[in-house]
Amino acid sequence: MSKTLKGLVLFSACNLVSMSIGAILSIVLHLPAQFGGLLSGNDVLQDFLFLNGTALSPDLWLLLGQFVLIGCALRRGRVGMVGVIGLTLLGAVTTLGQLGEPITVRAFSPATFDGVQASLVAVNIASSLLMVVFGILEWRRRRQANWATGAQPETQTSDARRGNT
């Protein structure tokens, strides 16, 4: 397993655990998703189960999808590439999602500082950003490996069609 894949899997798993803890905390403390002021859920559990998510995590289906993508990323071939690209995109989306939540500002504000919430927000943002970084590095590594082993015959075939050999 490459270092970039290890990093991607490690930070994806860290992100999944942090967001799962965030979901539990949000449900217990009634912290609904309020992304950009557009969402204002009343039932945090229902929002977590059905697409809106919570202030500290996306919805259940996205978390389950992330778990599946981690498993896919560990495989070779197209399935592995789907996992790598999926985790990279998911990292970008969850970074934006967490940054758009008002709790991100509240958690770090001196007047409303909460150590647990601030820790979860920090881990969510850092781990999702690192998912993007390691995901791009792993995608490039796999692409270069595929180019070195598999893409050269395609180039020769296309050159032969043009009359070049």
C-alpha cells in the first residue's frame, strides 16, 4: 500500500469517526444543520437520517457512502479509482459543508467557545482537507502507474490508425 493511499484511508477514517461523534453530539444537544443560514431543521435526528445532516456531520447516507468508498479505495483497478476519486470529492464537499455551518464560528468565538465542539469542527475540517490532498496525490500516483503499464499500447494503436508507426 502506497503512502498516499495510507494517508487517504487514515484521514478518511479519522473524518468518518469525527463526523459520527459529531452526529451523536448534535442529536443529543439539538444542533441542527444551518448551512449558510438556509437550513433550519427542527428534528435533528430526522435531518440526520434523511439528507440534511447536522451542524457537526453530514447525513447518515453520506457517512455510509464514505465507509463504502474507503473499502473501494483499498482495491485495485477501476473500483479502487472510484474509491479514491469519491473520497477526494467527498473531502472537498465536507470541508465546504463544515465551513458553511454557523457552529464553525460559534465554536471558536471567545463568548461561546466550547472545547468539544471546537475540537470536532477542527478535526472535521483538517481531516477532510487532508482527504483532498492525499486523494489527489493517490489519484496522480495511480494515473501515472496506469500510464506506465497500460496506456502505451493505446497510443501505438492510435498512431497506427493515423498511418504513423
